[in-house]
Amino acid sequence: MTRDAAPAGRVVYVGSQLPKRSETFVYREVLGLRARGRGVVPASVRVPERDLGEPALDALACEAVVVYAPGFVGRGLCELLRRPGVAWRLVRDVCGSRDVKFTAWPKVFGQMLGGLSLARQLRQRFGDVNQPGAVQRIHAHMAHVPATIAMVAADALSCAFSFTGHAADLFRDRQLLRAKLRRADFVACISAWHRGFYREVEAGLRDAQLPVIRCGVDLAEFAPVEDDEARSGDPEADLRAIELLAVGRLVPKKGFAVLLEAWSAWLERHGLRRDFSDGGSTGRAAGPMLVIMGDGPERGRLERKVQDLKLSRNVEFTGDASNRQVRARMRGCTAFALPCVPADDGDRDGIPVVLMEAMACGKPVISGDLPAIRELIVDADCGALVEPGDVDMLVSALDAVLTQPRRRERMGKAARARVAEEFAADVNLDRLESAFDGAFPGASGHEHGGQESAPATPINNPPKRGVTR
């Protein structure tokens, strides 16, 4: 869908860092909306990441309005004199909140000044809300700090406020969530499970306030390689050529520690563990490889685990990688694994976008059986779901996927079809624009006292099934 001219009102997107390497779904949404003619202004709470390997992202980083830029406190105080009611409303929200400890109040009021400073910069640049080309909406990705800043800025500008919540921002780092749910004119739910979660926090929210809008994947950008599954006809040689890929920030909730244990057991089961007696040979033909792309605080612990399990010849850590490098590795790998688990600190994943990307590339995926992930992966059809933290079940899933090329090929086709059906970028940009324009299915029913409508499309969430060979 394209538009002939940009709408009069602008949408400001607030992210923790915009662009940020690990938050591809945010900047892709911005670029996708712009391609449709939407006037989208990027705002980054902190200085954006740069040198991400794509000119469009470098341009976005240069353009972004930085919230915590030098002088933000002064700008915020000046705006506060103009809009004192903003502070009173935030104080009311903080006092009535159960998820903001007293010791966190100074941080929240610092975020208030950041939001007021952002509002002042936007007003100076685009004018007041009733002027042509002014900001009509502020939308935040992440329900904690970015959404607090967006909510305050929208209040100061008297414009619409909305947000998309994801994972740690809703669980471990939750902040003023009930107030944000009440104040937002809609909250984009990345899963039907998230819709139910929000209703547990704030009862009575209508379907029109909670549209299911996925983090979409560009099917042209992430596409399979034609006939990429080259087989030698020798089952043992084919096993040795396997490349299992995992991509993500190296943090506990991604389940990389469990994956290493399962990988070790799977190699042992098939006698494929390489050791240092092989004369130092290298390369995929020498043995199956688990490739882990990403970096984070768990890297040192994971590398020590590799040493303890004697996996150094069967595991590769690449560190941070560009989107282009990730995409190339996805298209060339045998299968993809990300066995997500709930972390001890309460953090957990929503629906990791890398799972969608791998599926769009026609790869079977293995992941943890968490409620939101269950909406993406149809178990035993386009991949495998395993009980979080269950090493034995994960080994069985690896065996089911890695040792059966024809089944793997069938799963890969089903995986791409699943993404095209519900998680494609165009499908979800349509939904997002409908929500921005106040035309999401279900809105008219509420305005006229009718029944609430279903989500935009049915959620394919079949009952769980065990991994079969």
C-alpha cells in the first residue's frame, strides 16, 4: 500500500535508542511507514547507535531527536512553566501506581523533564497540534522509559499517545503500566497473549484499544535460497555439514546455556563431537557447527561453558553482526534454535523477531514453549516447541529436525507460509495505520454500543503437541 501524499499530522516514534542494532523491529516500522507516505519523526531517548551497516539507518540516526541531549533539563523546566498540569497528572499517576517504588521517583521525574523537553523541541519545530504538519501522535516502542517520556510529551502537546510493549519492559522493568493503559488511545499488542495480559493489569479495556499488531518481517528481504538444501546422499556427511544458527542478545532469557547443553548431548548421541585430535582441521565439512550471533553480558559465562563441555570445535561465537550478516547466515543455515526461558529476574521474551526472520527464510525453528511464541510456531508443523529449560526435550527436537532432511524441508515451507499469513510487514503495517487513523476493527462497535470484534485476523494457536520423529 502506498500513499500519494503524506497526511497532515506527523507521528513521532520514541525508542530507547532509535536506531538500535537489537531493536530491528522499531526502525523497520519507521522506515515502512515512511515508505507509505507517513510523516514519521524518530526520537531517541539516548544517543542512537551508528555504523549499523545500512545508509538508511545512518541517516535515521542523524535525524533523530535525542531526548537526553545537553540542556534537556532546562528545556523541560521551561515547558513545565507552560504546562504545569502535566506534572500534576504524572504525580497522580505515580502516587496511584504499584509498580514505581519510592526510590524510583527521582528517575520518573527525570523522565518527565525529558518528555517535556521533547514536547518543547517538537513544538518549536512543527508548531502546535492544530497547525498543519504538526505532531498528531506520539508512539513509543517499549512500555517503560520510552512510553513514560512519550506519554508526558503527548500530554504537553495535547496530541494522541500510544505504545507497543514487548518483554522486559512489561515484566522486569514495568513502570506506570496501568496509567499508560488508561491514558493511551490504543496499545499495540504483539500477541493475543499480550492482549490478555494488559486486561489483567487494567480490566475493561476494549478490543479497539488493544489491536493485535505484530512486529512484521519483510518477506522480500528475508527469503529462502532456491534449492539451498544440498545433500550429498551420504547421511553421515550431511550430518557433518549441519549449521545450527542462534541469534540474540546473550542474556539468560534467550536460553543459550540450555542450547549448549543440548547441543553437546546431541553431538555425543551421533558421535559428532570434534576434538583436538583431528589435526586442527577446520570448516563446515569437518563437523556440525552451532553458530551463535550476538553479544551481551552472558558471553563470558557461555564461553566458559563451551570449554567445560569441550565444544570449542563445534561452537562459534560471532559477536555483534549487521543485519546483512545475520540475513546471509539465516539463508545458509540448516535450522534455527532459540530455546527461550523465563529468567530468574522475571524477564521473558515476547515473540523474538529473529524467529520470524528465520521462518521467512524457510528454516524450521526450535524455541521455548512460551505463550506468545506459541502464536508464531505451530509445533511439529513449522518447527518445534520445547518445555523451557528441558535439555532432554531440546535434544529430541534437535534430532527430529536435524536428522530428517525431507521433514526439515517441509517444515521450512510451512514456516514461511505461517509468517506470510500473520507476521508479514505489509499485513501489520496495514493494521498499524488503521489504529493510527482510529479505524481499527472494533472501534465502531464500541462507539455504537455493539459487541466487541475479534482481532484483525484469527490467531492460529493450535493445541500443543509433542515432538515426533
